[in-house]
Amino acid sequence: MTARIRKALIITGFAAFAYGSLFLDFIGDDNLPEPKIYVSVMIKQFYSGWTSSILLFFFFLTSPSLLFAQANGETLVLQDVAVLTMATDQIEEGRTLIIRDGFIEWMGPADSAEIPEEATIIEGPLFVMPGLAEMHAHIPPRMRGRQHMEDTLVLYLANGITTIRGMLGEEAHLELREKAAHHEIVSPRIFTSGPSFNGNSVTSEEQGREMVRQQHAAGYDLLKFHPGLNVAFFDAVTEEANALGIEFSGHISHAVGLERSLAAGKGSIDHLDRYMEFLAGNPADREDPPIIYFGYDLAFDADPSRMQEAALITRDAGVWNVPTNTLLENVFNPELTPEIMMQWPGMAFISKPTAENWANFVRQTRASEVYDEEQARQFLNLRLQLTRTLHLEGAGLLLGADAPQIFNPPGFSVHRELGLLAQAGLSPFEALETGTVNVAEYLGESEIAGRIAPGFRADLVLLRANPLQTFPFGDQIEAVIREGHHFSRETLDELLEGIRERAGN
């Protein structure tokens, strides 16, 4: 690979991260795109078709959809379990839950339970908590094939993720959303954006408005923003979105800035985008080069004393934040070498070419002239401080890791994100709130989701350990219940083994 191509790879990779849709697979020099200021890179990986009837038969025998049908929504009883309801931070011992038709019908003392005769009984000792949400998830595009799309959804669910918010959608994801809603595939509930609004996709004010109308009519749950929008385009798009009542979330364009985005009524800011610029006083003469993103270049210029102001204006605007700190840690933290990250939980389900490309990206990033270890540490520390300040001042946080991205295997990376929230200063309970009760509030579902109580949806995680004491707890999952559908450890392991084999590991 020539020096020019290596440089192009670094620049293009940084740019793609800045616009939030980098899916790196095995690539060669011939299909490396030319670097652009506003890009959204999705490198295709083609798989040979299965033409053999024997292989086709095998596919259907091992299909996650078939296994999902087996994990039906019968009446379930969780007998004599310890429950973290998320109404408080107290574990309620000796509880029994009766689950019917996807909802919790009854919860109370185990010795008072009237067990339905037809029920499937799951006995403790187990800990039960609400299912988690991944609020900056990605689902592969249709061009990657049905199997890869469904495998990704399984990885989320197997890690206790019962709801995802897809942040770079397409028509195929609407189809998956419906299949998931009807329990035709193994999947969390899906909320999805449409294709991105950015400096390439929006070419005029009216065209941007029309794009909003089209995505609203198509049934997308929200709009995804990437950088590149000028102020006029941003104002037109957000005005149309607010008129139609469709939420918009994601990145913040350089020309728009934090304060204008807050005033426009953004649903969530992802990656803590443009907060570093605010902390540094929004330097007017600063360009926004693609290889320096999320304010990394301003790490030594940012004034921590402005964090409280940033948090308060965010709180007052009612805008949520999805920090995705794990993504930036993976790229910038000098202590996290590619060799270390290669051994992380979940990497067994990532193909070797993809994993090696992730490793090469990190190596090339840290070998580039823009990378400095001291600056990287300062940048990451500021992000954790900002995360804590937002939380303390009442600016809501939502759990999201941004997967699958650089060393962020779907589902597994959410547990790393929980650990980073704790590192930022949140208690385990407060960290769990970002993926449960906060998500329910964001989605307008606080009366039926995010907690464990009669009348609430039965999206649950069954654990072998106390989630407040063994934290994170990804390796303690015994079962997942998604709207009353029970996935035992045995079923989850069978699903995961199929994914591992298809990944070639």
C-alpha cells in the first residue's frame, strides 16, 4: 500500500467516524474511496450465494427466526427471584413474577403467588432487572445480506439489549422493525432513523424539507443528522421536522454549533458532539478538518469551568445525550492497544478481516501526525468529566456505545459503556438508569417500560449475580426475556455459536 493510499485511508476513516457510519470490513487499495470532507463510508463485503439445496436446508434449520419461533410467548413464571425494579436501588428478594401475553401480570412475595397450571416455571436463585437499550446502534445494510443483519440483532439481544435505536437506517430496516415487532426474528425492539441528513444528501432548503417529508411518510422513527449542514439547510430541515412531529438526533454540524442545535429541539446529541467547541469558546477561526473529530484538537483549549453552563443549557433545552465514550476510548486511549482489544468479549463474533481492519485503523490513527498521547488522555478525561457534569446537573443521559464500530461488538460494547459511565462517577444504579428508565422517558413509555412492575412490558434480563455489585455484568446473563419470549442460556449459546462459526472463528 502506498503512502498516499495510507494517508487517504487515515483521512477518510476519520471523516467517516465524524459522520458516524463507518463499517470497516476487508478492503483493498482498489476500492478505497477518495477522501472527501463529508462522507459516509460503508465498505461492501460480498458473500457468495448459497445455491446448494443442502446448504439452503441447513440454513433454515439453524435460522435465528426458527429459534425465535421456538422461544414462544407462553405464560412464564419467575419463581423466587431477586428483583431490581429500577423504581429504587434496592433489590427485592423472594419475589415471583407472572408474565402473560408479553406483560408482567403479577409480582409479589413468592409464598403468595398463584401459579397458573399452564405456565413455564423458571426458578431462582436469579436476579432480574429490566432489559437494556442501545441508543446508538447500527444495523448492517441490506447489501450485507439477511444473515449478517439478523446475526447483528442476535448479538444485541444475547447481551440483554431488548431495545435498539438504529442510527443509520434504510428501507430494509423498516422491514426488520416489523419482523421484530411480530417476533418473526431474534431481535430487540427496533427504532430506526432513515438515511442521513448531511452536507452531501441535503442540497437545498426545499430538497431538505422534502427529504424530511419522505422519511416521515415512510415511517422512520427519527431523522439522523451528520455534519455538513449549513445554517439555512439546518433551519429548514428542523423546522419541517418539528412541524411534522418527527424527532431528529445525532451529530451537530460545525456551522450550526451546540447552542443552535439545542434551541432547535434536538432529540439527542450523540458522541458529545460540539461540546468541546463550546468549552473552548467556539473559536471563530477554527476550520473543521475531517481528521480531527469531536473536538479532539481542542483538548488543551477547553475550559472545564464552562461544563456546568453547557450542562444547564442542555438540561433546560430538554435534550438528551448519548456519550458513546467507549468508541473514543477505543480509538484514542494509548493504554488500549489493538492486541488488548482483540481479546475483548465479543470479538469472537467479528470476522478476522473486520477485526484486522479495526486494528489497522487504530494503529494508523495513533501513528499519524495528529495523534498525541497526552492530548488523547486530556481529551478522554474531559469527556468523562463532561458526562458526569451533564448527569449531575440533570441533563439526561442515554446508554449507547455505537456498535458495530471500532472494537465495539454489538451488545458486548454496551457493557463497556456502562463501565465507563461508572468511571465517570455514576453509581451502578445511575448507570443502569441511562439504559432503562431514561430510555422509557425518552420514548414516552414510562408507564409501560424501563421498570419492573405489573402492567409493564416483560423485557427482562435474568442474571446469576447482583447487577449492582457485579458491574458490568455481561458475563452473568442467564437468560433474556423479550416481550414475554424467553431465551435461555442454552438457546443464546446456540445462536452465538452459529454466529461465531459464520465469522470464521
